[in-house]
Amino acid sequence: MIYLLLIFQQFIASTTHIFAKNLTFELPPGVILLLRSFFAVLFFILLLILRKQKLFVIQREDFYKFVVLGILNIPLNQYLFFVSIKFTTAPNVALAYALSPIFILIIAVAFFREKADLIKLIGIIVAFFGISIILIEKGVSFKSEYFVGNLLALVASICWALYSTYGKNLIKKYGSIYTTAMAMTFGFILYLPISLVQEDFVKLNIVHLVHLAQILYLALMTSGLAYLIWYHALKRLPASNVGVFNNLQPVFTTILAVIFFQQKISATYIVGGLMVIIGVILTQRNHADEESRKE
């Protein structure tokens, strides 16, 4: 049952890319982010209230950490996500985020002295070679929105990896739901000045009910329900086992993009995508073996 839930969770998560892409056809990325983050904050604050958790329990020495987490979450990761998906394809962005475990591993090796053995190194090389093929599929030019979109998706994925790594200790101390709620809240507040500069509030008049329904879906389903299922699974399975399911996301996203956007999938994308997924699996399987040896 838990594995079926994880498959369902990945399907919901993959629809993030489809709804986001569809919204960027008609709305500026900043407007989408402003509304999505607002509704996501309301969702998590309400969740804390329903769980009877106190809202203000952050210790003074951790305040700046939540500020950093908030910056990584919304002004960087989520904003870059919406801009990148406007310029490139939904499957490309999904593949970029599939690389997050690779980026987390690189951060762990670079800053936390984690050892990368031969299998992990092979996994990293294979994954990056695969994403490089996709990145340059239509040429290398900063005048190309497609190329810039792919690059921004990779930067967004790196920001997500930094967010995941940096927030680990805070999650241990405050719990996953509270940490996420505060990261969302701090991120939303920190994004507001950027939103004012971009005049996102002025552009809200172009938002129709259909747009609002899609943004609510992004906030409540992909930021809310998918998140809760993910952590429900993490309580019952090893993190490495749960992490493997992330590889379903680009697959589901590609299928949905073909159905809803009539997107043509090139042989280059298939080869590169398979290399990315294989590379990620190599690093995760090896990590799973290490965990089992420790037990």
C-alpha cells in the first residue's frame, strides 16, 4: 500500500510541471509564484493550527537559518522553477530536478567530507553526461530561451539541493512540517519586495478563475498533499528506498506533456533522460547498500 501511495505521490508531483507550464503560457512567473506561495503558506499555517503546534517556537540562534532556508525555497528555487519552465519544456525541468540527489551528494562530498566511491562517481558522470546531451540538443546560445531555460532549471535544482541539505538539522530540531511551514512563510515574506519591483500585484487583474484554480492545485495538492504523503512514507521506509521513486517523476511528466501539449519527444531526450535516471539510481542504490551494511 505504501508503494502505491508513493507512485500516486510522484504522479501528483509530476503534474506540478504540467500545470506550471500551462500557467506560464498566460501569466508571468512572478504572479504565479506570488499566489502559489501565498496559498501554500496558508495551507501549512492551518495545518500547524490543526495539529495544535505553536507558531512561534524558533530559537534566536536559528532565526537567520530560517531566513536562509526561506531565500533558498521561494525567491531562488521556486522563482527559477517558474521562469525556467516558461522558457523550456516540462520534461526537461523534471529531469533537472531528478538530478537533485546528485547535487546533494556533491554538496555532501564538498562540504561535509562524505566519501564518493567509484560507483557514486560513475553515477554522477553518467547523469551529468545525460543532462548535457539534453542541454545542448538545440545548440548553445544565451540568446536561446530553450538553452537559458534548461540552465535555469539546473540552477533551481541546485537551490533545491541546498535547501534540502541546509534544512536537515532544522527538520531534526523542529520537525518536517513546522520547518517547511516556516520556510514557506519566510520565503513568501522575503519574496514580497521582489514581487513589488516586478509589479506582480498590479498584474493580478489578469488572473482569471481558471488560473486561480490551477494555482490552488499547485499550492494544495503538489505543495500540500504530495508533501504529506512523502513524509508519511519516510516514516515507514528508509530514505534511500523512498528516494528511488523520484525517478518516476520525469517519466510521468513526459507522458503527460505528450498527452496535453502534444510534445514531440526526441531520441536525444530519451537517451539523455535514461542516462540521468540510471546515474541517479547508481548513486542511490549504492547509498542503500551502505545503509543496510550499517544496520
